[in-house]
Amino acid sequence: MAQTADQQLPQLVPRPGGSQARPAPLIRDETRTALAVGLIGIVLASLFAASLVVAVGRPRPRGVPIAAVGGAGARHAITRAFEKAAGGGIEIRIYATELGAVRAITNQRVYGAVISSERVPKLLVSSASSGSVADALKAVAEGLAARSALKLAVDDLHPLPAGDPQGLVLLYALIATMLLGFVTTFLIQINAPELALAQWLGCAAFLAVFGSLAVTLIVGPILGGLPGSFPALWAALAGWVAICSLIARTMLALVGRFAAVPTVAFIVILGIPSSGAAVGRPLLPAFYRAIGRWLPDGATADVTRTIAYFPDHQHLAPIVIETLWLVGSLAAVIAVGTMRSRRALQRDRSRREPAPAS
């Protein structure tokens, strides 16, 4: 039976003025898609908020390495009182001299030192190593003085600059360059989806070099938030932008339209709270402490902090970790892109080949 015109055409939703709009089923499908995307965004934002609260919302000392210097009797009495005041959250490491303890602080082996070899015992801290850890140690010393006659003179060996009194500029720089990397990558995909892999890599390189240059200029020379070698800071942040961009590109190739889910989960929800940029790593829960130094966020934070405040005592491990993430993510982008290109070429060939005669 022949179908009528009303049966053949989908029902249309009238527009104001009598004109016809798109088919109603299509509008419903797009609404469901939009609501699903919105729900995913809500879930990701909630997970990020929960991760921040769990990791950095309630910081407390957890195995903070502290140097101890002085005679066995006085040192034992003071460090025991200090440990008790800290609630068992510190780890005492014995050094023979104050100079050795100072070197350990400068090398970021310990976060402070209790010196009991002098007439007035003192506590050495390093706000540049971690402002939150230094504040926690000062609070322990104040609590100890309030509950007993033992008072420690506090000396900050590496104070934060005037442009960053709270020690949060590193976190801000990390977040700004992170967003620059993966958000811009998603925008490029939306607005220029037909870019070849080589062209996209050129855009990513441009983004990493000049985007990190702008951020480094702002947080460094212009606002004075991060001291240290400008070229070295620029290089560290450029590597971080590139890593974020490459990870986002890899997820786009693997997951498609839902690439933001694994990208945000890995870089933002897990990476930022565990990086040690917001709260010193010794104040984080065990899970975040365990993963922090191995993720690109934490490695970049460690490299950048040392460039800014301890330029003569750079550690090799975080540099290697950041480099491995950069090289590995680049290799992943090239490998996934090459495989997709080969599959697309094979599909084109199969379409062009004539079907075999029956």
C-alpha cells in the first residue's frame, strides 16, 4: 500500500510565524545528548571537588621528614616533645651538625630541623619547600610552647617572595597552563577537525612554546610570583602544556566525543590535588602521596619549585619523569594517529574496489 505524504515525512515542530523547524525526534535526541553531557560535567566537577577536599581540605602532618641536631640527651627530649605535639606526624632524621641539617633542607631532603645544640633551641623551616608544611611546623612549635615551658625560636631559611606570600603562585601557574593545554586542544578539534596529524603537532608546539611564555612572563617578571631562571621556568611549563595537549589529543583519538572524561579524571581530579602545589606532599593522605611524584602534575611542580627557589640543587628524578611523560604522550599521539590513518585508508580502498561478480 502506498504511504501518504503525512506518513512519509517526519512530524515537524512549527516555528513562530508558521515556518517549520527540524523534526521533533531529532530535537529530542539532541536534548538527551545535551543533558547527558551536562550530567557528565556535573559528575566530573563533583569528583574534583571531593578529591580536593579529601586531599588538601584537611591537611595534617603525615611522616614529615625533620632533621634533629644536638647532644643525645637534649635532642631526645626536645624531639620527643616535638613529635608528641605533632601527633606523631613527623619523621626524625639525625644530623651531626647544623650545617648538615641546613644542607638537607636546601636539597629538599627534609622540610625543617630542630636544633637543640644551642642555648635557645630553634626550629628551622623552609616556606619555599612548602608553605603549608612550614606553617604546620610553626603551629606545632607554638602549640608546644603553649603547653610547656619549651619554646623554639623559628627561623625561615627560604622564605617566599613578596609576590607570593601564600605560596600558591605555583599552583596557579600549573592550573593555567594545564587548561591552556587540554582545553585549547578540544577547541581546536571542534573548530578544525580536519587537521592532519603533522599540522596538529605544529599547532601543539606553537601552543606549548608561546602559551607557556605568556604565563611565565605573567607569574615571573611581571607579577614577581615565581623567581628563578626565566628560560628554565619557561621550559618546564612548556613541557607541561605539551603533555596536557598530547594526552587530550590521544584521548580524542581513542574515546572520541567523551575524551574529556579520562583527560579531566587523570590530569585534574587525580593530578592537581596530588601534585604538592596546593599543599605540601607530606600533608596529603597516603594515596595522593604515593601517586603525586609519578604523575606529570607532580613532576612539573617539583621541577618548577626547585628552579624557582633551589636552582643549584635540582633533582634529576622529576626532570626524568616529566620528560618521560612528554616523550610517551608524543609517541602515543603519533601511534594512535598513524593507526587511525591506516584504517581510514583501508576503508577508502575497500569502498573503491568493485564488488566481486557473483
